[in-house]
Amino acid sequence: MATAQATPVRPARSGTGRGPVAALRQRPAAGKLLLLVLAAAVLVPLVHGRWGGGVWPDALTADLSGPLGSVTDWIVSNRDSHPLFLYFFGHISNAVVLSVRGVYLVLLALGWAGVTLLAAAVAWRVAGIRLALTAAASFLACGLLGMWVPTMQTLALMVVAVLASVVLGLLLGLAAGLSDRVFRILRPVLDTMQVLPAFAYLLPVVLVFGIGVPGAVLATVVYAAPPMARLTALGLRGADGGVMEAVTSLGATGRQRLLTARLPLARRELLLGLNQTIMMALSMAVIASVIGAGGLGDRVYQALSSVDVGAALAAGIPIVLLAVVLDRTTEAAGRRIGAEPTGPALLRGWRGWGLAALVTAAVALVGRLTDGRVWPDDVTVAIAGPVNTAKDWMVDHLYTGVPVVGGTADLASHFTSGVLNPLRSGLTSLPWWSVLLVVAALAWTIGTWRTAATAVLAMAAIGVLGVWEPSMDTLSQVIAAVAVTLVLGFAIAIGAARSARLEKLLRPVLDVFQTMPQFVYLIPVVALFGVGRAPAAAAAVVYALPAVVRITTQGLRGVDPAALEGARSLGATPGQQLRQVQLPLARPSLLLAVNQAVVLVLAVVIIGGLVGSGALGYDVVFGLAQGDLATGLVAGAAIVCLGLMLDRVTQPTARRQRQES
């Protein structure tokens, strides 16, 4: 009886003495917030008394305009005479020009029929007859649209840029995959390169190499190499330990282990890296048209300057077709690794490649003899006129005068005055230290103290650079666009996850929207919404939406069927299954979707500086247009810090995910 009385006493004593500690251990997020509140109670009065509130204090800023201006002046003064430019950068520039010209001349020598057949033959050997027909139809469509020569110019630049990106990415990936020290050093560098918007790459490249193809190619290489480096390192570091141990036990040297084991085991990652590099290079090749890359990107950029939707679409469609063909080809190559060969035995291996090369050479020779190097001008379809007519009709009927909503101009005005302006005012009126506290709370709640420290230091660096208010303006645009993107994306993804037919219908639409250059989105939204921050946010929503829908749909469809069956057996309705089973189990995918939405929205909001979004985007565009290294690089650095902070507060660490699972 005494034992029975003693048993209930122990929990009571634990509840009074150790209950709060145990509760905090069970809820680590609450414990972190409590520690942060205690630290803030001590530090905030000291900080506020020393530097005050409001915007970032001038005493904590560093003026970089002087040193960066001196660097700009030195580069401009010595670009044509200093040995560094004459004998190093000059040789690189000449090599790039000769390489691009050589590839372009080869494409012209093959003729439109030879290039089309070559693309179809490669797709056939890699992915089968269906993709071969798709490749052939895509290249023929480029000719029909009257874009054959710009397409070949873009393709020549792409070939050189992708080859250089792959070589650079492989070298960096090999170093990071084989050395822990190099991996730790390269990781923050690659993070920064991935977050830095494409526009920010252009300014230093233009200062060194000037306007033209060399700067465009090198900016593309710097932008597109990180995915190859990351995935190469991932593949090498993730090689099967048992296989590596077996190879080592056979006495293989380090070089033999790399060539016979590590690289073959990492083939899928290498091909995925190639796929991502191609897609990013194509995207950057269009953006690089601002500095004279030529080709399709130049046509899109010219259409943007004149708000010519038809011309932009005529140049944008070939870009989408190239992206789809290259994406599907590399993706199919990755899927077929290790699979049994198909097709007739006589066409397998090198016999099939030899036949494809022979037929392509014969067709190219016939085309050259019949003067078929360039697509004939009289076999084209002009779509610019009908598209512009449709655009004008939409503007006339949707811009104003729509019942209830008023029109797209009114929607843009209401969105600016009701969402963007209050957000900007709220963020800029907050004390700077309160913004740091909120960032620390968000980052530490979903990550570790290192995550929180990184996010806080990134925000503090923005203040030190002296661009606190423009950064808050950009942050308000990103928050608003991300919120709209997530609401629309999650709603569409839930429908696609429940309906295979809807998902099938959405796939080509998402393909087109995901591969369309960022510039193309700006043109119709400017026509419909006018100039300002609202059209930049609308373009960002459209650009980021496909990634959110894809990732969320995949996450919801990947939920364990047994869990859903168990919920149905307990009488759960479809809504309850979604809220209580699918969404909780798909949480990692949802967080990844949020993270990607932030990164993609930030990229387009910055480009929105071309259409009046202001803030950091305007500073980057102004720096590029005026050759102002200080303004452009400071804004670019602030964008990197903003992107790094947003990444840390939206993506849990691996350790945090393991704790939650």
C-alpha cells in the first residue's frame, strides 16, 4: 500500500521541479525562443541606447564607393595597355571569340537540314524515336518562325559556354568530392554564386572584357558552372563504400579508383549536372544579350524595349524548344544508364552513331550543293502580327473597364497600395535590431544556431553596405510575390496530386513556363499592368509558380499509400486526409517548394528593375548601364545577403529534419 501511495508522488515532484525543463526539451523551438527573448531583454536596451532604432545607423555603415570607384577607374584606364589585359584576359577573349565563331561556321556548313538531322540523330541514339521526332520538329519550328540564324547564334554560344562550364564544374567538383577541406571551402562560394542574380555577373565581366560575345560567354560560364560542381562533388562523395573498399583491396591506385569506380558510380549525378548546366546556360545566354551576346536573347531584349509581345514570343518560342529538347535528351540519357540496350542489334553501340554521322554528313553535303545553309526566307510564318493583335485586344478589354474588378491596371494599383506599400512601410519603419531579432528567431527555430548566425550576419552586412532601405523595399516585393505564388501553387498542386488527368494537362504548360526566359515574362505583364513594382511581382509569380507546383505535387503523390489507406479505413474524408496525412508527411517537399519560390521570385524581382520595380534591382540595372561598379556590386552583394538570409529562414537543416522525423 505504501508503494502504491509513493508511485503517484514521484510524478508530482517531477512536475513541480523538472516539468518546465522537460517541456522545453520536448519542444526545442520554444526553448530557443525563450533563450532569444532573454538575450534580447539584455542586449536590446544597450543597442538601442547606443545606436537607436529606425533604419540602420550611419555609424555602422561602410562607404565602399570610393575604393570600388578607384578599381573601376583603374580597369578602364588600363584595359587596353596593361599586360594583365593584353596577355591574359586578351587571350581568353580571343579564344572565346574564335571558339564561338568556329562552332557557328560548323552549324552554317551543316545547313538547316543537316543541323535538324543531327539533332534528331543524337536524340534518337540517346532517347529513342519519339524524342528524335520532337527534336526535328523543334528545329523546323525555329526555321518556320524566321529565327534560324539567331537560333544558330545562340546555339553556338551555348555549345562553347556549356563545354567550358562542364570542364570548370568537373574540376571544382573533383576537388570538392575528393577533399573535405576543399568541399568546406567551396560550399559557401557555390552558395553565393547560386544566390547571386544573373544581372550581377554582367557588370564585372563587362568592365574586364567589354561589350560582346566574350563577356557574355564568360558570364554564362560563371553562372552555369556551380550546378555541375555541386552534383559532381555529391556523386563522388556518395559513392558506395562497399564498392570503394573492394576496389581498394584489389590494390587500385587513387587514379584507378577515380576512373574505374567513383566516376562510373556518379554517372547519374554527372548527367543531372550536365542537364542543370545546360538549362542555366540557356537562361543566362538570354540575359547576357544585354551586353551584346546576340542571337535569340537580343531579339527578346529588343522586344522588351519596345513592348513588342509578338516579337518577344517569336524569339522566346525557339528558346523554349531548345530548352525542352536539351532537357529531355539529357534526362533520357540519365534514365538509360544501366538499362538493357534496345533496338536492332545492327544499330546498337558505335554502329548506330556511325550511321547517324554518315547520314548527317550526306544531308549536309546535299544542302551545301543546293545552297541550303540558311533557312529560306519565303518559308516562314509571321506570328508577331496576330500575337500583337491579340495582345491589343486583351489590353483594350482587360486593362480598364472590367466589371467589378475594374481591370488589370486597377488590380496593379490596388496590389501596390494595399499590399506592397504597407509591407514596405512596415519593414522600413521597424527598428533595425527588431528585424535582426525576427530573422534570428525564424532561422534558429527551423535550424541551428549556426543557421541563425549566418542569417543575422547576412542581414547585418546589408546594413553595413548602406543599402538597408532599398533592401527592405526588395524584401517587401519578395514577400508579397512569394505569398501569392505559394497560395496559387499549393492550390494547383493539390488538384494535380488528386487528378492524374489534370497533372498530365499541366505538364506541357509547366514545361513552357519553366523554360521561358525571364525577360519574356516582363513584356506581357508590362502591357497588362503597366510599369512599376506590381508587374515585376506578377512576372515573378508566373516564373516561380511551375517549380512550386511540380515540387508540391511530387511531394503529395509521394506520401506512403499505407498511411492514406489507414486514414481512409478510419473514415477520414478527403479533406481530412489532406490536412492530417498528406500535408504533414509531405512537409519536406513543401518547405523545398517555399525555398525555391523565394529564390526564383528574388531573381525576377531583381530583373524587374528594368520595368520600374526600383530598390536593389534598379541599382543593379543602373550600375550595369552606367558602368558604375560601386553601385552595381554593392547592390549585388546586398542581393546575395538577402538571398542567403531568405534561404536560411525557409530551409531547415538536415539535422532539424532528422529531429522532426
